[in-house]
Amino acid sequence: MIPFDHTWPYDVVMGDVYAQDCPFCGTNHVLLPIKPRELKEIQGGRKRLLVFPCCHSRITLVDCDGDYLLADVPLRNQLK
């Protein structure tokens, strides 16, 4: 079973990938440095380093689906 605390929601809007907010600093509407074609590669098993442009926090994406990114570290409850 996939641990829910390792997931983060995303949206694809006009060819760009956005997160509603950053799991580390809380910045709203973050443009992620990933293209939609890279999401298909991640779904196929390729890992990808993701650096959030707002606070430069890093995670490794290990999988994704149509709604959520799956990271190698917990992303939920990071905000205090």
C-alpha cells in the first residue's frame, strides 16, 4: 500500500505542472520544474529529482498518477 503521507497533489494547466502549495514553506500555486511528458516517464518507473523553486527543498519522485506525486520522504505534516 502506498503511504499517503508521501504523496502531494498536482495539476497540469496549459502544459505546466503546478502544486497548490509547497509542502515545505507553504507558498501557494507553485510552478514545478517538470513537464507533463516527464510525468509519464516517472509513471514508467524512472526516478526524478524535484527542487521546489520557492524554497529550494528537494525530493525524489518515485511514482505518480493523474492526481498525486509520490516522493521518497514524507510530505504531509511538514508545515508547522
